[in-house]
Amino acid sequence: MASPRMSSRASAYSALLPAFIVLAVVYIGSTVWTMWMSLTGSRMLPNNNFVGLRNYEILFSNDRWITSVHNLAFFGVLFVAISLALGFLLAVAIDQKVRSEDSWRSVYLYPYSMSFVVTGLVWQWLLNPTLGIQKLVRDMGFETFTFDWIAHAETVLYCLVIAGVWHAAGLVMAIMLAGLRGVDEDIWKAARVDGLPTWRVYASVVTPMLGASFATAGVLLSTSVVRLYDLSVAMTRGGPGIASEVPAKFVMDHLFERANISLATAAATSMLITVIAVVAPYMYWRTRVAARGRA
Amino acid sequence: MTMKALTAVAAVMAAMSIPAMSIPAIAQDNKAEVIHWWTSGGESAAVKVFADQFGKAGGAWVDSAVAGGVNARTAAINRTIAGNPPAAMQFNTGKQFDELVEGGLLTDIDAVATANNWKANLPQALIDATTRQGKMFAAPVNIHGQNWLFYNKELLAKVGAKEPRNWDEAIEALDKIKASGAIPLAFSGAKNWERLLFNAVLVDKGGPAIWSAFWAKRDPAVLKSPELRKAADTYKKLKDYTDPGASSRVWNDATGLVIQGKAGMQIMGDWAKGEFSAAGKAPEKDYGCVILASGSHGFIFGGDVFAFPKLKDANAAKAQALLAKTMLDPAAQIEFSLKKGSLPARLDVDASRLDACAQKGMKYVLDKNQQLPSDVMLAPPAVWGAIEDVISQFWNTAMTSEQFIDKLAVAFKQNQ
């Protein structure tokens, strides 16, 4: 008698089957193959000569890889923190019932409609000391003005952060604004009755209520940190030297131009393991919280 | 991933230009699809020489231009592995196709080479660079000199400097240009140009022996030599003669600075001549070209080759042989070189039509002692890439020559 239920379950599974096969072959299959390649001596063409962990030894004594990883951490922390802070402040500013709010929103969100390649090129020109901001200010009469961060290995990462924040702050603003609009009017009324200054309400009452918005924006920003590639390519080509190299670029360069599949896949595998190491405890914690919620 | 999307768009656009370039299919049997990356104005005019000649010889050239060398090679290699290879694919002269030969994916063109007497008429270095397991596996179509110094004649005369013959003299000239307020050395900051400049210094300070010990043998002993130390010191010193805008400049903008007289000189391959010509400047009149070499030996040359994947169809194999023959035909060689700005790979061509700088270059090519195969001819991509990273770090940071040499030692060891 259970047959109607069984058949509906069976049809559900059969409907999912193609997606499952794609997942198994494309994602899991490719991931496993990538991991295997990283243990071989493959150069331009894949081969199956097992060399153990030698590629990882080379990888972790490679200055460019170490620099790439440091750069990603440095960029990631600054980019996420500044984008969140700036996006939140923009949202608060727009939330003050400013005139022509729609236009402001569009203006701030506009950079996000551009790709990282375009963003990178625009900022490369702006930051170029002989073409951009430095030249403009000098031409206005400030002969000693210097803004050549992009030309120096020590400061070039800040340039990437500037361009990244310019690109992403609008998105954060949109998410935060949606969150702010969801705050109950009564809370504001209550705060006014208590005579709290507006900034205090934002800082102590509203911000904690925006936890979900911060989490959403944070996750979105973090994914763009991990796959950071085009910004570095378009803006600095990883330079000066190797100062703005990032892991994804390391993988791409070694996969193709350098014809070093095994080192590229070792780098890709290391990235995957790092991401899993960060995400897995978080997922575990989430399931624990969810389980407790159900109990 | 946007970059990939761009590449895909470029590839599609290139593919769409096929009808415009290909010859009407008179001879279907002799159809040959060629993947190459010559997409700029002068380059596509040059490649059209081959297409036209091939058409006249009874073939049908199917053009598959893919913008960017890496993209073109990746596309060609992927198709070859997948079993759907083009008739011919472009590589830089060097080791880029080694693994295809080892995998048995390329067909050798030794018969064509013998029938057309290539081996007597090509520089030995090019024969070596295309021969694997005793057979020629690629057709070298041109030669690019890589360590040319191009300079603005008017500016050098104005500051009272004469044409330098080696780096010591060049630095004297650079000092004079610096004093005049112009940018002494026009530079474009990318890893490959940083390597190119280092190579130009290494050849001058080290000569052929050190060159080959460094790039071909990667012998750790070369790192202890005083010549390498001198090259490192000189190279680092050159940074002081570049301007802050160099780091994000592209190479042709740097050439533009020399053309306009805003900068004195640039080290670049002979492809830079295209920029001078486009600006209406004449070689050895408006701009000078010279190879810096203390020992008077050292013309670094690379170039392009076409390799021919194994095809099942016997007719297609015939078309490949015809294509190889056409590309190295003396008349096609000279026409191609004039458009491309390179030197012909064949030595038995009439060089009188080449420009003044190319004629200088031909003299180097004809002299066996001058021929230094480029770094990419001597080392596989994984190896020169690792060394390039070290050179680039040295150029762009406060690294000392000692630290540089230590890091080179690590790169040598990891890539033995």
C-alpha cells in the first residue's frame, strides 16, 4: 500500500539523478583528479608518474606561492572589513531619508555592475603616477604631491584593496539598507521616547539586529576574496615583482604559461584544503546550533 | 573568471574572421587549419603572406587566430589531446612542444626538410631547437633578436652621448640623459620584460659561456662566478634609470617614450621596430639599434615555429608537408619578414630589402659565434618561469645581489 509514496520518491530521485551525476563527475570527479595530479610529475601534459608530496615541498618553499598566500590573507581581511564598514555607513547615510535616494543608491551600486577586469584597468590608470591622480594634482600646482603606491612592492596591495572596496561597497550598502528597512519602526519610537541619540541607536540596537545582513555580505565578500584573480591580472599583473600575486593567479599561470600542471594542481589543492579548514568548523557549528534549535 | 570569458570572446571573434582570411576552397584535399596568435595589424598582414603563398601552391589555408600566445597554445594543445588537432600550430621556438613529441602526437617533417635542403640553409641553433630524437618536428619560420638596444638619436646627440657598445658605455649615456631631465631607460614593468632586460645584461657581462651555463645547464657553479655577480649588480643599478610610471606601463608605450624623445633608450626585441615604423621613424636615422656585448658575442634570438600534429587523413598529411614547404620558401620568408619585422629563418634569402636594423641583425645571424639561443629555447617553461620569478623579485624589492644569487640557487636546485 505504500506504493504511491514509493513511486513519488522514486520519481523525485530519478529527477535528481542527472544533477547528481553532474555533481559527481564534474565537481567531485574533477576535484579528485586535481588532487591526484598534484601527486604526479605532470608538466605540460597530464601523466601518472607518482612523485609523492614533492610538489608540495616545492610549493611551500616557493617565494611566489608564500607571498600569494600572505597577500590573499592581507587583502581579504582589509577588503572585507573596510567594505563592510563603508557599506554600512553608506546605508546609514541613505537611510536618513535623503532626497533622491534612488539615484544615490544607483550611484553607489554602479561599480558592482562592472567586472573586476574593468575595475582593475580603471584604477590602474587612476593610480599610475605618470597618468592618474598624482599627475592631476601635480598639474594643479602641487609639485611635490606623491601618490605612487602602485609602483612599490610595499604598498601595491593597498591599491588592490582600494579598487576592491570601490567595487564591493555598493553591494554591501544594498544588503545593509534592506536590513535597516526591516528594523521595526517601533524600536525607533521607543528609542526616541527614551531620548537616545541616533548614533547610539545605530551602534547598540540596530547593528546587533543586522547580524544576518552582515553574515550575508561577509560570505559574498569572502567568496570573491578566495577567487581573486582578475583584479590582480588587470591592475598589476601580479607586480611590481611578485608583490601582488594571488593564489588563483599562481594556479592559472602554472597551469598554462608555465606548463607545470603538477605544481598548479598542488596549489589548487592547498587552496581547497584551506577553504575546507575554515568552512568545516563553521558548518559543524551551524548544524549544532540548528540541532539545538530543534531540540 | 571574467578574463576567461574575454578570452573566449576573443577566440570566437577570431574564429569568425576565418571566412575573410581563407582562400576559397578550390582544393578541399589540401585544406589545412592553422592555429596561431598573430592578430595585430602587422602580424596578420605577415601571416597573410603564408596564407596567400599556400593558396598559390594549391592549398587552402583555414585561419584560426587566437589572441594571445598562451591562449592559442592552450587551445591547440587541448584540441590535439582531444583527438581533433589542427593541421599546424604555432609555438615559440623552444621547448613548448617537447611533451607533444614525447607523447607521439606530432608528425616529423624531416622528409620535407631534407627535400628542400633546410638543414644547409638554417642557423644551427634553429635546427637544434626543432630537432627531437634526430628528426625535425617543427618548421622555424622567423628569428626575433631579443636584446636590441633602441635609442633616440636626437636625444643622445643632444646630451652628448655616442652609441654605446656595452653596458658600461650605456650607463655613461644613461647618466647624461638623466642629467638632461629625460627618462634615461624606458621600461615596462612585467616579469617577462624584467627577464628580458636581465638577459641583455647577462650576455654583455657573461658572454656565451656564462649564458649557456646559466640557462641551458643551470650549473650551480655559474652562480659563484664573478661575471654573474657583475651582471646582477649592473642589472639592479638600472632600476635607478627608470621612472615610477614604468611598473604599470606596457612595452609599446615605453617604446613610444623613446619615439617622442621623452626617454633615451629601451631594451626590447626587434618587434619594437613596428612601433617606430608606425610613427614614421626610420632605422639608423631617427633611432639607432645596437646589441650590447662586451665580448662582441651575443645576439639572443628566439622566434616562432609551426608544429604539425599527427592526422589520420593521408591527404591532410600531404597538406601539412606542402604548408611546411611553403612557409620556408625563400620568397615567402622575405615577404613575411618585411611585414613582421623579424629576420628570415633561412639564410639564403636576399637580405637587401630588409631595413637597416634587420641587416645588422642578419650579420649576427650569419655569424655562428653570435648565435645565442634564447632562454625559452634552452629551458622548459616551468624552469624559466621559476627563474623569472626570482629575477622579478630582485628587480622590484630591496633584495641584494647576494640574496638574489641565493634564491637563484634554490630555483636551480628545485628544477634540476
